[in-house]
Amino acid sequence: MENQDNDKIVLERPIGSEDTKMLRTNGKHSDDENKSKLDISKNSTKLSNDKTARFSDISTILYAIIFGMLFGFFMNKGTVFVAPTIRKQMLFQRFAMLKMFLAAVGTSMLSVALLSLCCNKLYTKILNGYIEHNSRRGILHYLLGGTLIGLGMVTCGSCPGTVFVQVGSGIINSLFTCLGGLLGTYFYYIFVHERVSREKFPSTSLVLRRVSDLLHIPSVVFHIAFGVLLLGISIGLEFVVSWKSDLNDNLLRKGTLNPERTFGHIFGMAAWPPSICGAGVGLLQLFFIFFLEKSLGASSAFTVFAAQLCRITTIGQALPSLNSFAFGLKNHVALLFAFGAIAGSALSSSLSQTIPLGAENGANIVSSLVGGFLLLLGARCAGGCTSGQGISGMTHLLVGSYITTACIFGGGIIFGFSTWLSNDEWRFQNL
């Protein structure tokens, strides 16, 4: 009994200063330990996020280069990068360009239909971004821009995308087309952009509406129906006009090399049926949207390259609209894609032993400079070229893109016939 009372006394003894100090010390150690664990957790999360971001950036770089190489390879095999092919298409003497374009748009539409069914949220995001990109362009932008692109295509025998393919195939004067393109880009951002891109058009504007909405047809149905139709027309044209008839004799001979001298007979051919190559380019739309979260386009590479001058502070401050393209991996994807296209074209020409192609497959220096200038001035006015507004814009079903595409080919055809009638040199009798 006495022992129990003593224990009770001990238990009921008030906590002294030493005990309080001990409790505080223990509490402090506990707080420090928790804080240390929290810091470690934060650092681990940060390292994990950094690794994820780094891996994402590396993947984006690789995707852009690989897709660019595929683009350059298909465009090279389709021979639509050769100046006579483009010019004679406008005169309806060759049809490789038409076959390839129809197949590319058709396959791109089918790719988007698949995305709409499987990843509608992703496609809606890309579509809204594309509409926002064009929200400061009215019908005059598309009319003028498309017409300038058509004039430029006939003048230099190229378009903003195929000029990279020309560079890769060894057509020397294509470098002057690139120079003209850069000059056209600077001209647009120095003298034109701020004057014509002030007003943002509402989403109800006709040029920002989708054809499927105007016709009250579900977009997926439109994509599938017209995708199959355009692809079918392209394949049908192959039976009406043989793809070999679009090649000059020299290129045709090089297209039937001994397979033992090249990496397989198919890859050793200098040309493939344009409908197959076009389908390959159109399929890139699926990969672009899914892996890079952007639409297929080539002309923005000139803008990004030109924007690097804006890293100089005074220039960047003077051209804020161009300065926005100077930084960030999202912008540099276009440049990586262009370098990939050059490499892919060089690979195709090397396998078929057609590198370098002669100067007769390009344009002269003056035509290259002037044509490149017109191409990029038009592409910046219209917000894209034959790939950005032609393939991607038509795939997204924007009215403005259809207007641009009509003006590209309409302007090219009118200018091509007027020049052909007045200048024998443009007949390309020896090509």
C-alpha cells in the first residue's frame, strides 16, 4: 500500500524545468527531422520533374528531326521539289504535284478523323490553337498571301517546304531561294505585320469558320468522306497519267539503278509514285499532332531562323512580333524540322545516286531570290504555305485556308501561262 502511494506521488509530481527543456529539445528535433524529410521530398520531386522535362525536350528534338527527315525523303522521291515539276504543273503538263498534294490532304484528313475519334480532346486543343494563330487575318490576307505564294512558286520553282528538299538534293541556287525567303520574312515583320495584324477577328468571322459547320455536316464524317475522295482521285490519276511520264529522261534512267549498287531497289529509285509519297507526307500530320502537339507546316522555319537576330536586344525591342519566335523549344521545332528535311532529301538523293542535281532542275539566281522573297512574304501574310495552309488548313476545314489554297494555285496558273506564252525559256524543252 505504501509502495503504491509512493508511485502515485512520483506520477503526480509536477513537471520541472529540466523535463520541459527535454520535451522542447525532442520537439525541436522532431520538427527538424520533419523539415528535413520535406526538403528531401521536394528535392526528389524537383529532380524527377527536371528529368521528365529533360526527357520530354530530348524526345521533341528527336521527333522534329525524324519527321523532317521523312518529309524530305518523301518529297524528294515524289520529285515535286524539282522546278520543272512545279512550273509544268501550273501549265497542266505534269501532274506529280497535283497527285502528291491531293494524297497528302486526303491522308491528313483521315489521320485527323482517327484522332478525333480516339483523342478528341487533343485534336480540339490543336484546332483551337490553329484558329487562334489565324485570328488576326482577314480575307484580304488570304487573297494576297496565297497569290504571292503562287507567283513565287512559278518564279523560283519551289515552295517554302520544298526549298529545303532542293538544298538537300544539291541544287545550289536553292540557297539563293532561302536568302530571298529570309529577306521576305524581314520585309514582312518590318513593314507589313504591324499595319495589317492589329485587329483580332471574332471566331464567327467567315474565314475562321469550318466548312463542315457551314454545311452542317459532322467534321468526322467530312474528314472521312473527303479524305477517301481526295486520296482516290490521286490514285486514279496515277492510272490516267503514269508517274514515269512526269520524269525527264535523265532522272528516269537514274531511277532504275542496279539494286546491287544501292540500299535495295526501292530506296535506290530516284522517284516513287507521287500518290504514295503524298500519303506519306499526309500521315506526318498524325505524328505531328500526337507527338509534337502542333500542325504540320514548313514556312515558320524561316521566321524562327530570321528571329535569331532578335537576340540582339535593340533589334528584339524594335521587332517585338518577330522577337516572340526567337526563343523556346516550341519555336525551334520548326527549324529542326527544316534541318531534318534537308538531311532526308540528301539521304534519298544519295541512295539513288542523283546528288547533286544539276542547275537545270532549279532556277537562276535572280529568279531564286525574287521567288523566295515572294514565297515568304506571301506565307507570312497568309499565315502558312502549301503545307501550313494547304495541307493543315484544309485538313482543319478552315474557310480561310481553302481561299489561300485556291489563290496559290490560281495565281500560279495565271502567272505560269502568261509567262510561258511570253518567254520560250519557261517551256523547259530540254528537261
